Amino acid sequence: MISSESYTIVFDWGSSNLRASLLNSSREILEKQESPFGIRFVPEKNFESILLELLDPWISQLPSGQLSLVALGMITSRNGWVEVPYVQCPASVEDLAKGMLTQPLRNQLNLHFIPGIIDTSSQPFSDVIRGEETQIIGLGVDKDQIIVLPGTHSKWVRTLQNRIHRFQTFVTGEIYDVIQKHSFIASLQTEGTPSDQAFERGAKDALADYPQAEALLSALFNARKGVLSAQIATDDVAEYTSGLLIGHEFRQAAQCGWFTEGESIIIVGNNRLCARYQQVAQWAGLQVELGRLDAAEQGAMTLLEAKGK
Amino acid sequence: MISSESYTIVFDWGSSNLRASLLNSSREILEKQESPFGIRFVPEKNFESILLELLDPWISQLPSGQLSLVALGMITSRNGWVEVPYVQCPASVEDLAKGMLTQPLRNQLNLHFIPGIIDTSSQPFSDVIRGEETQIIGLGVDKDQIIVLPGTHSKWVRTLQNRIHRFQTFVTGEIYDVIQKHSFIASLQTEGTPSDQAFERGAKDALADYPQAEALLSALFNARKGVLSAQIATDDVAEYTSGLLIGHEFRQAAQCGWFTEGESIIIVGNNRLCARYQQVAQWAGLQVELGRLDAAEQGAMTLLEAKGK
């Protein structure tokens, strides 16, 4: 297809870090780099200098005629380098490719920005993502699937009829973080090794079918009630609460129509949080597949090719 | 009924403060005092000295033969003065009176401790309260009622057949506090005057009937989505979120079987938070009565009399 080897650098530049991958024309990742220079740490929007310095070891060794750069993530937002308008859901590969913006760099290389997407069907206000759309494209939109991307703000995404159909954000990770640092949960928790069962117990209490399980604002008090009644060890408070919150995310996702028992979902990521989501998904009666870890790189390649057509 | 005038000092000694009232035998409150010496600030459990010093202006002027002292709240817990075992729900006036403990003070006065109550029907763990049971007795258990006590940890309480039947804790106030101080909500919020509609909008979004309204962990992202889509002013973020959380407490309480539309509830308290609960209750389709503000004092008198019988 391509006569001489060409290369692509794909980078996800988010608020708190920058992750770059170098791929060949067979879409194999040759090298990776990560920098803590998230966009909020970049002074005076001096993005180009920081990027070129970081990528110099790659760029200086590669033939410039055969190198493309593709950016995704918060770098395309108002606080980023170039604000790229959102593409509306349902969004196909072609829709996203059409929404890409290209900007020449001072070294003559072209940098292509991938747009985020907006779901105007989200109630009461539109929801938006920047970066995850590329991962979804990399996983493939040719099948109708439910994809979960765990994180501080986790995303549930539906693909349907070759499009990213809709998505929903859950701020579970951030709520866990602030309550285990700043609430009565922090006062209860002690420093010992938590038991292996604490997380599971929390998740299963969230998924239980008695009426009180419905009420997260009440269930968050479980840890304290459990400690008072000697049912939860103080070493287990944070783990229990983590299970409870992720369990509630699944409970609430089901109530929002994301899945019914027995269905399959794809979970993307390989960190500890993803392993937790995988466990809870199974307890919620779901079949779980793990998404490929290079979804962002593959999605960027797909979009770059579609744009070139 | 009583030949010469007698007096009672009722005090609610909680974790963060002490509130004392002096009543005559007609149950009229003659004077009130408040001290910031909550039980967690009392060194070496030196409760008696602090109490007698605070109450000295009253005690020294009253005939000791006609003075009783009644304590309620966290002072009866393990970290308090005397740990009084919980009385089990459903609990009548007589059950609570029987559970009271009496201790003579060094000045020969008797101090009566009112027990807290435990609801072992609460799932997955028993729930407990110390202090609110006395307010409920003061409001009266002769009618079947739903009583809401707003606070950092609000309580929903059901009276039935002359008993405190069951209750449930919602940690809504604390969750609001930590997220508006420490989460993305804090970053979004600006210092200007919020609009009058922001709180109402949040509450009504919580009570809405589209499926996404079900999911609190997702709805907490509304403020950010609303700001991004220019539907919420950054000055309104905290007010919107306060409405959203209290609205969710009502939504979740309804799901736990606490009420159906058109029913009546009693809200106890006269602070800003209670006014907010009153508004949300009305938006949730409830009839609202306000409970008497001296419910704790009246309840303590009722229990003291029942104990004397």
C-alpha cells in the first residue's frame, strides 16, 4: 500500500500529562514516551516548543516527508492549543475525520487534531468527551457494543450502526477520592492491611435488591454503621467504600438503560481501577471483554487514514 | 400536679457543642445556653466539671430539691460520659424511659441520660441515632408520621402505633460539603452572587423523570456540563449542586419507601438548611408541616416523667 516506510506520532495530551507513541505504517507501536507536562502546566500556551522538544529524539531520526503527527485529548479544547469544535453524536469515522483540523508546525510537519464529541441527547445538559472518542474508534464501531472506560470520570459509550451512538460520564472516581480524603470515611479508616473481601462486600451491598440499596446518599453511611456494629473492620473502610461506589455506578448505569444482566461489555485499560471494574461487572452479571490497550493509537491511525481519503 | 415549682435542665451534648435549656414544671423554656465545648473537645472525659461550671448560674439559684438534669446526644456514647445501651426500634416512650441511666453528681443532683436508639431492620447494617430520638418523642409518637431532621447527616424517621418505628440516615450534607470544597465543583464555582433559580433547577433536575436523573454519580457532573454548554453560570455551580443533592435525597427516600406524592412530612429545625428541605419537599409533591422547635426539651420532659411513673 505504501511504497516506502512512513511513520505516525500519536499523542494524547491531557490536563495532567502527555502520552506519545511512534507507529510505523503497519500500525505497530515502535516506542512510547510520557511527560508530566499536562496542558494546565504549559506556560503561555507554549505547546509547540514543549512538544517538539519532547519528540525531537524521534523527529530528528525520521525522514520528514514520511512523518505525520496526530493529537487528541484536552489539547483540542479551549484551554489547549487549537480549539476543535465537537462532532455531534451519533458520530462515524467519517464524521470525526471531517472534523479534524490540521496545522503546519514550524518544522514543516503537519499536526492533525482529532475533535472531541458531544452528546446532545444527554439530559439535562449535553455531555462531551475529548480523547475517548479516538479509543472507541480504535476498538471499532463496526459492532454494536457497550464500552466502559474507567477513570476519575468514567465513561460509558455505546456503538451502534457504525457510529459512536451516545455516552455518559460518571464521576465515581473523583467522589471516592474526595470522600476518602475529607469526609467521615477518612476519620474511620485506619492504616492496616484491608481484607480481600472488603471491596467485594461493598460492591455487593451496592448491587443488592433490598430497597435501601437504591439510596447512595444513605448507603455511603454503611461504612460507619458497619464499623459501629463490628461488621466492618476500620482497616476495610476505604476498600468497602470503593466497592460500594463502583457497584453503584453499575447499578445506576443499568437504571439508565446501559445494560441488562447477561449482556457483554468491553472494559478498556490495564490499571488497578480497570481490574476493579472488571470484578464488579462480573458481580453485576455481565460478560466482560478487555479492550485492546493501543485503542487510542489505532483509532488515531484509522481517523488519519479516513481523513486522507 | 406539683405542689411547689420544680425545674429541669435539659442538655443536648453533641460532638461539637452543648446546648442547655432550663424549663419549669409547665414545660416552658425559661433560659437557654450554648457552649462550644462539644464532647470531642473535653479533655480526659472531664464532663462533670465542665457541665457544672456552665450550669452554675442556674443551679446556684434554684432549690436543689426541685431540680433535675437530663442529658441526650453523643454524651451517652462510648466517647461520652456514660455509655447508655441503645434501645431497639420500634421504641415507645416507655421503652426509652426504661433505658435511661441515672447518675448522682457530686453536688447531689441526679443526672438522667436518655438512650439512643438502634434500627436493626436497616440494611446492610443496623443504623443508630443519639439525640434525635428525644426530638421525635417531643414531636409526639401518638400519630403515624414521617419526620425529617435535616443536618450534616439528615434523618428520616417514621412513627407508627405509638413508637419510633424505623429511621434512615442520609449523608447528603457532608457529601455536599466535601465536593464543594475539594472536587471539580470547587474549581468551577466563582464568587459572584448566585441566581435565585440555581437551587431550584438543581432540585428539579434531581426529581426529573428521564432515566439519567436516576444516576447520582452521573448527575453530579451536571454542573460541569451545564457550565460548558452555557446553561449554568459559574456563580451558580454550588447552589445548583446543593439543590441536586437534596433533590436526590428526596428521590432516594421515595425509592426506599419513605413517601409517595401527596403525603405529609414534618420537617424539624429553623435554619437555612431546613428551609431548603421544605422547598424541595414541596417540589417533590409533599405537604410540609414544620415541627416545634423545642422538640428536644419536650421529649426529654416526657421521658423524665415516664421514667418517674
